[in-house]
Amino acid sequence: MNPQQWLVEHGDILYRFAMQRAQNEDLAADLVQDTLLAAWKSKDSFSGNSTVRTWLIGILKHKWIDYLRKEIRQRDYATLAEGDPTAWFDPNNGSWLKKPQQWHDDPASLCQDTQFFQVLQTCVQYLPEKQRLVFDMRELQGLDSDEICKACDVSATNVHVLLHRARLALRQCLETHWFGGKKPW
């Protein structure tokens, strides 16, 4: 057993596996490196009951789980909450901390306004990736929740949470860049 041979024979599979989870090239490369190092250290305990590839992927899965656990422990939740549109609510009673302003424009005429539509599209681009994807599928493509759940591999509850957060964030963005008078980007 030779780590260089493992890398040649299984490196691409391990890297793709890591990229599917990490969505980050540097992190995926680090996970593969950690996997190969751990495999080298424990090569004497490999019993051969599975293929080398299966064994390496098993180690990689554990490295990914370890990374996630460490990441969760080290998160700065106060910083993450700053951009969260649900932070508009009082955690004690669920009421608005700052009530959204009332929009007096006619929604049908706004949809015909090309400038408004450009601002809306820009606001949508600033949504987190999963929120943007779910919002686009639901509101722009007209897919129902079941189709979105299957396409994104999320639960119906998660779809509704993502839509709710996307709508809150879009409202905030539009209030700032359209209704609030601030120049759009």
C-alpha cells in the first residue's frame, strides 16, 4: 500500500466526493490530504474486507463530519445573525423590532417598470445561494413545493423557511434601494 498510488488511483474520486460536500476547492483538497494522511497512519489496521477506495471514502466521510463539527463549534452566531432578515423580530414575542414601511405603489405597475425590475433582480442576486435558487424556482419558474423539494433535496418545511427568509431579505433590499430613495448600486 502506497499513498502515492492511492492518490493516482483514487484522488479524483476523493476530490469530487469532497467538492460535492464542501463546495470549496481549497477545503476539498485539504480534506483529501487529511484523508490520505490518516489512511497512511492507519494502513496497518486496514483488514482488506473492503476495497481501498471504499476504505478511503469512509475515512473522508469521517474527516468531513469532523470538519463540520469543528465549524459549528467555532461559528460566531452574532455575526451570522447581522445579515439574517429574521433578526427583525423580537426573539421574546415574535413582534417586529422595526416595522417595515408601507408600500403605496401599485404592484402591477411596479412590475411594468424596468428600473424597478432591475433593482429587484439585483436584490435577488444578493440572496444566499439556496434562498436565491428556491425563490427563483417558486416565484419565477412557478414550480410547486414538491418539485422544489426534489430538485434541491430539502424538506417542504425547509422550502418554506427559505422562501420566508428570501422574501424578508428582498423586502429589506427593496426598501433600501427602491422605496427608501437610496440610489440603486
